[in-house]
Amino acid sequence: MKRRSVIKGLAAALPAFWMHKTFGALNLPPSNRPRIADGPFKPDWPSLAQYQVPDWFRDAKFGIWAHWGPQCQAERGDWYARGMYQEGSDQYKYHIQKYGHPSKFGFKDVINEWKAEKWDPNELVGLYKKAGAKYFMALANHHDNFDLYDSKYQSWNSTKLGPKKDLVGGWAKAAKEHAIPFGVTVHASHPWTWYEVAQRSDKSGPYAGIPYDGNITKADGAGKWWDGYDPQELYAQNHPLSQDSLDDKSMNRHWDWGNGASVPNTAYTEKFLNRTIELIDKYEPELIYFDDSVLPLWPVSDAGLKIAAHMYNTSIKKHGKLHAALFAKVLDEEQRKCMIWDIERGQSNQIEPLPWQTDTCIGAWHYDRRIYDNKKYKSAKTVIHTLADVVSKNGNLLLNIPVRGDGTIDSQERAVVEEVAAWMHTYSESIYGTRPWKIFGEGPAMESAAPINAQGFNEGKGKPFTADDIRFTTKGKTLYAIAMGWPGEKGSLIKSLASSSPQLAGQKISSVSLLGSHNKLNWQQTNEGLKIETPTQQPENNAIVYKIEGVV
């Protein structure tokens, strides 16, 4: 899905005139493109710093995402449209076995195989709302450059090819019917370098030296299923390769358009801008996520700044106030004032002063059948623990449930969603509309918290949560203590709520209850901590929530 390295301070280090002269993309020439909305936000950092995260998003806490596109058709995991062109890789070998050699059957042909014939967006969005999701997001395009909506700027889109359906439109309609905010995720700033592998050929074997299909043209389609379509519009490979392009790991270094990355030309940049403005105007998403460090094409273009300003101004015109949530990754302190900081597959280790979001997945980003076969999905317990941890630190959780090529989720995924729904039915009071307390928590897992690596990727690298790990949230004058498991006969001891605790400043607890239970709890506040005797009947094993009054 998203990746890796950061070129810290590059934008600040390069004067605007030098960037414009070198890259030719800061001031896009006039064209037949959607109009950037007027309003209080301008496409520059000082203006975007006016942004205030809307309260509805801060209250929502939990969203579900359908990271679904043609790469799911192969059911072989993420970045399939890149891996299938990397000789010797698992996906390359799988592709040859399933479809044939990439010189004969490229990713364009995988798109043609994809029909989404069992897709029922209304049923899925309804299921996710039942599970407690307060917003829903859908993939609008990925690094494979295939738009999943009716785009007049990109012929390779799902209304003309593959499913021949407006997928974003279908998701948006379902979200509206279920009265849940709708968002889109945009990843298509990267095909310029990401697809360079499609220009290769095998180094050995019977197809050695025969080019893959990354350089074929519209003329090559005469009499074929894609007659009239230009594969170069999909692959975007009519340009010189990046430095070290033949190194499969080079994409990590080229992610931020540095370290020898081939820099997109003006036409490519302008087309991306047009596609994204059209997406916002046509489908009116309340949320938009960019799979980019800072903003799309930054720092070689200001397209992302223009899109952000347009999103905010459009939101104000629609709602009378700013209602939009915009996400990007690897933001410095000033950039976090301009949009919502997103951490991929990881969490902050502190209460963040500004609202933020974790995005993660119960499996691979794109559907991978092997995870189902081997029963390797994240458990509902892990999802619930992640949600509680993130919310305690002023964050939201966006959770991807991978969708199969046919548009369905499998039985194991559905079981996870339904188990999360059961927990939320009892305990969501401690999640929705809450704010962090003075500290986010306590317990042994804090002793092994892993630092964030680039845009995240510290998920699961610390100690597993236990019943002794507590996460705190507040709402009004109520404090919630979420214990990450059932403590058993020993009960709970919450040290941060000791009568001598500096967090309490002499305040005395007036009542303690257990959400979902009508049994009266025996408890005692001592210098050691808040001691709670648990009921004899175990209500929940994933996490329980104590509702505490008198200390907020």
C-alpha cells in the first residue's frame, strides 16, 4: 500500500524558483480542468494551517475501509501489479502459473479479468455500521493507476473496463443510505515510478530479453480486447527510468521523489490534479486520505496543496463550516496543523496534542487468499486493543477489511467484524465522543513500546496487552478505564488511580461500575491503587471497561 522513506526538509531546502525551473510543475499551465474552489484556504502552508479538525471526526473514533481494486482479483496480496513484474518474486511466479508470462498477460489483462460480480455495497456498509464504524472509506485508485470511478480524465477506469461499474459511486450511495460519512483514499500519484518494473524483461529462461508489457502502445491493441485504449495511459511509462530502478527495493528510496527518482512531467502532474479535483467534486467525500509523505507529489509539485485547499473550501461551501477530514503521512509539527497525521500500521507512544489516525488492516491491504487458508487474520481482540490504545492517545482507527475480487469478504473476516460489533454494542460508550485523560494508560506493555519507523510500522512489535494493561478515556466528568483482558479472581489494580496519585491531586473516586454488568462492584481506593473485585461471571475476554466517577 504505502511506503517508506522521507526526505526531511527537502521542500524547505529548495527555493521555489529552482524547483519550478527544474521540475516545471509548481505552477501548472491553464487547461480544461476542474476549477479550484475559492474560499479562505489558499494552496500554501500558512493558509492551510488554519485547519481545525472537525468535532464529528474527533467523536467518531472508528472507521472501516474497503481497500479494494483490481489487484484483489489475483488474491495474492498487496502491490501485486508491481510484484508480478519482479522476476523471481512470489507474485511473479504465481502470475506465470495463474495467468502466463507478463510479456503476454500484463496487469492490464488482470483488470480485464476483474468483474466484481458479487459486490453488494449496501450490505457491506450496513455490516460495518453495525460493527461500530462511524465513517466508511473506499479506495478511489491505487498505485496501479486504475480509477474506480467515472473519470473523464482517465480512460482506464472501472466504468469502462473490468467491472464496468462506478465503484466509488456505489460505495457513496450505500454510505448515504446508512447515514455514515463517506471518504475516499487516493494513491495514484506514484505510478510514474511504481510501474517502472513493467519496463523490464526476464534476465534468464525462455523469455529472457522479451519486454514485459509496460511499453506497449495504443497501436499494439488493434484487434485485441483493449483496442482503442492506450496502455501508456495506465502504465505511465513513457519516460526514462529512475536511478537504481532495476533494484526491487528502490521504490522505497524513490517514494518522496528523491534519491534519483524520475520526476513526473507537467502533463502527468496536471492529470493527477484534474482526476482528484473531479473525484472530490463528483462524489463529495467528507474524508480524503493520501498515500503520500506530506501531500501527493510534494515537494516537486504544489498539486497536493491545491487539492487540500479545494477540499477545505468545498467543504465550507457545502456545510457552512469546515467539515472535511484530510489525511497524509510523515508530517512535521507544522504540517500536522494543516491536515490530520496518519500513521500506517502503527501507533503513537504518547497522547498527541492534535487528533491523528492509525490506518491498519486485519490482513494484507489487498486480498490475499493465503491469509484465509492459514487462518492468519488479526483477531477481534487485537482490533479492540488497537482501538482502545489509539483512542486513549487522541487518535482514530481506520481498519481495512480486505475484499475479494468478486466483491465479497470471506467468512473469517465476517466473524472478526461481528465479534468487534458485539464488543462495541456493550462498551462503545468508552470510545465514542471521548477525549484523552491526563495520561493514556499504564501496564507492562508500555515498557516495550516500539518507536515509529518512517510513517508507522511499529504495530505488534511490543509486548502483547494483558488484563494489567489499562487505557484511559474521558467523557464529561466520567473516566473510563479499559482493561485489555479479563483479570480473573485477582481483580484489577489500577495504580494510576491511587489516592496519592499525582493525576488525581487529592480527588476521591465516588463510584465504580462495569459496563455491561448490573452487578455492584466492590472497590477500594488506597495508596497502592484502585482495587476492584471483579464479578464471578466473566462478561468479556477481549477487554472490559470500568466506568469511574469523581476524578475528572
